[in-house]
Amino acid sequence: MGSVRIKRANPLTILLGTSLVVFIVYFLFVPSSSSASRPAPPSPFHKTSTGVRASPPPVVRYDMNSVTVTKDPEQNKEKILILTPMARFYQGYWDNLLQLNYPHELITLGFILPKNKEGNAATAALQAEVAKTQKGPIDSRFKEVIILRQDFEPPLTSQDESERHKLNNQKERRAAMSKARNSLIFTTLGPMTSWVLWLDADIVETPPTLIQDLASHDQPVIVPNCFQRYTNSETNQDEERPYDFNSWQDSQSARDLAAKMGPDDILLEGYAEMPTYRALMAYMVEENKGMHHEVPLDGVGGTALMVKADVHRDGAMFPPFSFYHLMETEGFCKMARRLTWTCTGLPNYKVYHYNE
Ligand code: GDP
Ligand code: MN
């Protein structure tokens, strides 16, 4: 074993070391020739096209304590965000939207459309109607309109009702729907939003007072009953039938089914293969109890769904994965409930889905 020896450095080593340090320092602090010749990245505050340097905007303060969420939103000038995932454009949807008599100047519209052929056609049709309305009579114009395009492929090529409702297609489809809804809410929810009204693109008939009526219940999450008008082929009579089965009260059978499932499996409503025996709001109509009769719910549908913005702000979203064996709007209700909010249904208050 040799002892440790301190070697005297020779002048050549010192010279080499010094030049290495100078070399490193040079490359650390001197911009490379390529980036030096590149123009500075555009800054929103330094608009040079006019030669004038714009100053950064002042800090904007939102006093969120003054953003009320009350049973009389019109009186309190509360801002409503109406959100619609839209795969197809229906004129009936737009016409119904225009007849909502909540002050349009307090309404922001948000849409998300898939990036495929059908989505392109729907976007064009939607934009044409938006342009018409926003140039039309001042009272019809909305405060703001935001149109998003989805940055992921929709899983189904066909939007036909039979294809959409096949059991095997449900998990993928509802995951895609959840992501579309999440993108929409996370992009559009503003500091001044009081309420969010989810309204599907194929809801073609609601009372004009939909927003005021739902808000008047002062519930964190509230859902009307979604029906569909049709002509009975035997009697040739105009009739109506329940459409949305996602608003329900839980059952022991459903809990037992869930207990036997794998962690990624989901329960679905309205499929014979999966008898849940949940109490469906679709079948709770009791006209004698009046339009405003309330029932508590464990799952909600999203065809028309009114949510206090604070529920979303707390983090309630649409799980694109199995959340307590639930997804999308049903998972949303579960998540809202885990956040200690409640979900309420109005079985006698009807809105109508387009009949394909
Ligand atoms: P169903 O009535 O329960 O069968 O569901 P829909 O197919 O009507 O879908 C619910 C809402 O989401 C409707 O407003 C559709 O236009 C819209 N939608 C359906 N699929 C997609 C999609 O892939 N992307 C987006 N952005 N919206 C979709
Ligand atoms: Mn629909």
C-alpha cells in the first residue's frame, strides 16, 4: 500500500484546466450563434408590430364572495354557463336555446365537438347559427360563445342510436364522453360563473324558464326528467316515453353486482344483462305532486343537468374510468356526493330528447 502523496501540479496541467474553465463559462453565458440570430420569442406584453410596447395588464381581482349562487339568479344577475358536448347539430336544440328567457347577457355558451367529418359539419352549422344570433336583436345575443374542438378521436364512427347504446360500446363511449365534458368544464369555468347548465345537443324542448326553475330549488346538483316524444305506430297517437335512465336511486342488487366486479368494471343502466333493480327517476312521474316535486338521487343523467359552479370547483368531474363502478354523469353524481354535496331529481319536470 503506497502512502497518499500530494503531487505538485505542473504548469501544463494548470494551463489546460484554466482554458477548460474559460471554455465552459463562455458557453454558459454567451448565446449560441443560432439563438442569437433568432428573434426573441413573442411576448404578449411586448407587441412590436406597432412599435409600441404594451404594458402587462393590471392584476385583475375577482371578489368571489360577491359571486352569489341563489334561488333567484336573475334578480342577483348571476352568470350561467351552458355547456354542450355536440356530435351533431340539431336546429331544434338551437331554437330551444334561443327561447330560454333567462337574460342572455348573463349566459356564456360553451361547446365541444369531435374532430371528425360529422363534427366538422356540426361545427359549421353551429358557427352559422352563432353568427346569426350574435348579429341579431341585442336581447337574443349571448354574453360569450366558446367553441372547442376535441383533441382526441371519438371511439365510435357511427352516431346512430342503436350503435351508441350497444353494451360493448358503452365503456369506451362513456370514457370519451367524460373526457369531452371534462375538457369543456375545465376550459370554460370562470371566476364569475355561478351555475353550470349541462344541456345535450339533442335536447329540443324545455320550458323557457328552465334555468330559473331549476335554480329555484337551490340544490347543488339537480336534474329534470328527460323524455322523448314519438308517434305510436299502432294508435297513430302522439305520445311520450322516458329517454334517459341515468338518474336513479341505488339498490341492494346493484351494490351486490358491484361487489362482485373487477376494479375496472362498470355498472350500466337499462341493460337486461345487468339487472340492477335501481329505482329509476324515469318511472317516478307523479303529476299530482306538481312540477317541483323533488327526489334524492344517487346517479344523474346529463341531458339537462344544473350544477352549482362550486361543485365543479371542488373538483367534481366526469370520471373517464370506473369510479365506484360508475362513469361519466353517474360517476359525477357519486363524486359530488363524496365531496358532501347532494343530487336531486325532478321527476315531474320534463325536458325532451330528439327522436331519431
Ligand atoms: P345518448 O342520447 O345518451 O345516447 O347520448 P348522445 O350520443 O346523445 O351524447 C350525449 C351528448 O354528447 C350529445 O349532445 C351528443 O351530441 C354529444 N356527443 C356524443 N358523442 C360525442 C363525442 O364523441 N364528442 C363530443 N364532443 N360530443 C359527443
Ligand atoms: Mn342524446
